[in-house]
Amino acid sequence: MLDNYKIGQPFVYNFVSSIVKNKKIAHAYLFDTKNLTDKMEFVIFFVKAILCEKYINSDNCSACEICRNIDSNICSDIKIIELDGLWIKKEQILELQKEMSTKSTELPYKIYIIKNCEFLNKQAANSLLKFLEEPEEGVIAILLTDNIHKVMNTIKSRCQVFTFKKENNNENESKFDREVSILNKSIENSNGLDIIDEKKIIEQVIEFIENIEIDKERSILFINTKLDNMVSNRVKLIFMFDIIFLFYKDVLNYKLFYKNFTFKNYGKEIEKIADLNDIMNIVRKLKLITKLQEKISNNINTNLLIDKLIIEMSEV
């Protein structure tokens, strides 16, 4: 049952339950599953909730034919695509499109599930993109990935994206420690500078976040001078965006009553930003930060990138 995830995955559970109960079904969903061991179990529960009205309104609907067929993997209106060797290939997507082109005669929707969608080869990804851009009526796509950063941005933009909580609660913290180590090494190798003052940079970035939250677009007038040393160095800028992302993840965890924080020593700041945002605002900002971070390596003017961050964050 979806209720099995109410405590362990409250964020995803609340959104998925709301989608089904309010009958606001989108044509495509992308689940960032973070290597969860029971991700397919969740997806099957989600599929049952979409296809079977009894399922979402009862504690157990294993007796109905729809749910039995889904459990037995004999439901003709559900198609699961998996890796063919190392990749998901164009031929698999073309065959999928053929199967999805006819309407279901028994169920309200036909559903296809693509596991490990980050391994779509280029031709398959382009074919899927066309399918997502011009979706068949009554067809729902569910894409799963363990590494959302490897999924094409154009595919992500055409799906409702949901991110699961990681099973390892210490992963964010270890990731941050690795980033500090990588940054120091990069600075040493490229510029011959001293090791960074981690605490000072964190304080600067969190102050930057507070300025955006309070002063909005007006912070453009003075913010770049405070972060000039960081903005002018692309390696440091990547690290800065990581801090911003992880800080807002802490704010989201605070709103969801989780206790696993990356920046444990900045509880007052986390609470302050949490009070200024609702959950959906935080999610939108996390997506925005990720989108802009991907542009750093594209030779974009870094000062303009920071200005864009400030403006778009202020509009959320």
C-alpha cells in the first residue's frame, strides 16, 4: 500500500496521494529513486492507485481483478521497459509507442514504466522525447532513475519530478565533505592557492541566501562584491551552488520534520528561511538551483548567472 511510505517517504507520499485522490493525473512522472531497494514496489502501488478506485479508498484491494493482474504481471495495459544490455535502445521505445497507440478497452489509462531511464541511448532518448512532447491520450509515463543528473534536461522538463529521501541519512554530509576535499585539491592544482576556509565560505553563502530571501531583487545591487572571489572562480562557484542546494535541502528537511541536517550548526538560519517559505517554494528553488548549476560548465558569464539566480529565486 502507498500508506507503507507515509512515514519513510512523506514528501513523495503526500504528493502522489494528492494526485490520485484529486484525479489530477499528469501524462509523465519522473522518480529520482536514490538507489532505493523497494522503488518498484512503490511504483506498482502508485499504478494500482491510478487504475483501481477501490485501491486508494480501502486498506486492501488484492481481491479485485485489476490488482491481481498487476501483481501477476499480466496486465496488458502496463508495459515495463528495462535495460537491453548496457542501454535502453531506440527499438524498445518504437515498439513501446506502437503498443501505447491503441486505447485501453478495460482501464482508464495505459501505463508504461521505464526503469533506469538515465541509460536511454541517444536515439532512444530522442524518440522518447517526441513521445513525451506529443503524448497519446490516456497514456501515462513513469520514468525511474537513480541518477537524475544523467537524465536529459528536455526529458526532465516534460515530467513531474519527485525525489525520494535517501536511505542513508548521512549521505548529504559525506557528500559535502567530499566536495570540500575536491575543491581544495582543484584550487591547489589550478591556482596554487591556500586551502579554503570552509567555515568562512559557508557563512558567506548562507548570508547570501538570507539577503536574497529578505531583500529579493534588490540584493543584486551589492551581492556580487561580497562573493567576488567565489563568483570569479568556476570551481568555487560549483562548490557555492552545492552549499546553496544542500542548505535548502536542510530547510526542506526542517519543514518535513526530518532531523538529518548537513549544516547542523546553522539551525537558526535554517529555521529563519523555513519560516519564509512553504514546501512547494523550497522544492521550486531546489529545482532552479540544479538547473542553473548545470550552466556553470557552459562558459556562461558567472556574474550574469548569479544575477539570474537572484532574480529567479526572488520570483518563487
